[in-house]
Amino acid sequence: MNIGEIARRSGVARSTVSYALSGKRPVSEETRARIQAVIDELDYRPSATARALKEGRTRTVGLVIPPAGARLTSMQLGFVASVVEAAALVDLDVLLSPSGGDHDGSFERLVGGRRVDGVILMEIRLDDPRVDRLAQTEMPFVTIGRTAEPEGTWWVDEDYASLVGGCVDHLVDLGHRHLALVNRPAGMVAAGYGPGRRAQEGFAAAVERREVSGSEFSCEDDVAGGERCVAEILATRPATTAIVTVNEAALPGVQRGLERAGHEIPRTFSIAGVAADQWAEEFHPALTAADVPSMEMGAVAVDLLTERIADPDAPARHRLFVPPISLRASTGPAPRPSARPAFLRPTAPSRVRGTGGD
């Protein structure tokens, strides 16, 4: 028995049966019931799709990813891969929806249609209209990241403030007294991008608590941005001996910029941060970092979403990850002035001018 026979007996087009089975387009409840009656009569069993129709579900979840054209970081790719893998284990398909904002057409089609049973939303801002939009609907959703006031929502996130603070503590314990935070692009942080803002807060609190000097630098998510950022740090804060970073995509440029300036990691300059383990291991030398458990976070997001779909009235749940900082080879004791590149060493006072400088 096939869809054509079901369509003939139901008095509808083949496409209507297909839409009823897949949930890709709305079908009236009366038509859906008529199609289901024929399916039951004929004992038609298209595996998951028949179960989905009977349950009134599509067996598909939406994953909202950064907009088309944006270069996904290793961390973001890890989230996507883990969501797809975890969904497959519970017989769910994943519909990827590239979305750049709350008024994006792709996002609105996902939210307004009957194409998915629930949504996982990535890249959360502290004040995120997309979260508000989803909350206004009956669509179950889970966020990877959280807003400034996440009460009543379902989410998974990483404690960036605590992890950045831990990196600062590690570097200060090694004797570093002048640190720099390499953050995400300025526009993202200004727009309230959660990890960037929480990294900012955690860094500021930690340098104040440890009574050391700290400066923040915005950095584009690419190699060239990393090189420019290092040049700016060395030009404007020459006493800096260590970096804390949450910008994994800029790491190769950070490394190149330091090497071109004559630094040797970690003999004359140390780096620690929050990054996917792939980036940490590929950094040279390997990066001391809080390794983002992106695969586990994506799987937990799927678990929470399936729970919410099954029980829409369940109380909100969340999971905050605080992975340990893996000590690798990119951090070491603060260098003595004589170990630093010559152009950064303090010079003796000039007898002619009577002045000196860094």
C-alpha cells in the first residue's frame, strides 16, 4: 500500500497526504483525521511518519544557527553536530534554520509554521527578542546560552564569568600582573552577546579581586583579527605578559602576532582561555583552557527539548556547565624583564634628555 492509494481513498491529493505525514505544511484537523482513518483501515505503517501523524507531531526539531555567510566556529559546529547526533538517537530529524535576528524570515517561518515540534536556539543575547517571540507561542524551545533573566526558560550554558575568572587566577598565581582579555567582536559584545558580556564581567571582577592590571580588547573572529589585536595590545599595553581569550577563531592570529613580535610562548608570554578542545590542542604549544563540552551540551539540549515536548507543563529546567581548566603548555611563570623582546624591555634613563620609557 502506498501514499497514492491513501490519497485516493481519502479524497485528497497525494501532496496533502505527504504534508500530513511530514508536517511540512499545515493540514486541517478534519483532513488529517480522514487520512488517519484510511491509514488505520489499511494498516499502513510508514515507520516514524505514521507515528508522528498519530501523535500530531512532525518528529522534527528546528536548530537555529548563525545566518548564512557567517563562519561557524569549532564550538558552534560542535553544537550542531551534537544536536543532530543526539536527535537521531531518539528518532528525530533536525531542520537547520540560519537566522540573523528576531525579524528574519527563516526564523519566522520556523516559529509560525507547523514544520517542527520544538526549537533549539543558539547564540543567545542577554536581551534576545527571539526568545521572547518563542515564549509567546506554544512552541517548546531550549536555548544554548541564556538571557540576562532566564527564569522560566529551558537552557544549557557554560559559566563564562567563572571560567574566565579561573584563567585569571591561574595566570596571577604564576606571577603575571598585567593581563589582557581578548573578547569577541565589538559589535557582538555591544549587542549583548551572552558569552562575551559574561567574559567581560568575569575578567573585570577577577583582576579587581586579585589586585592586578587588566585591559579588554575586542577582536574579530579570524586570523587577521587576532594579529591586529596582539599588535594593539603590545602597542598600548606593553607591560602585558598574559592573555585570557574567549575568541577561539582568532587564536591562530594571536599566536602568529606574538611570534612576529619576538615572543616565545610561554617563556615570554602566556595564554589561557575558554575554547573547544580541538582548538586548544591545535594551538602551539597546546592551550591551557577550559574546554567547552560542546558535544555534551548539545546532547543535553536535545534531552531537555524532548522532555519539554512530552510534558509542556513541566517546570523549567537548565544545566550550567563549569568544566575544569586543563593545564597545558601555553602558560608559564611571568617573565623577567630581561627575558622579554628587546623593544619591550625598560631602558635606562637617557643622560641627554633625562627621561626613559618602556
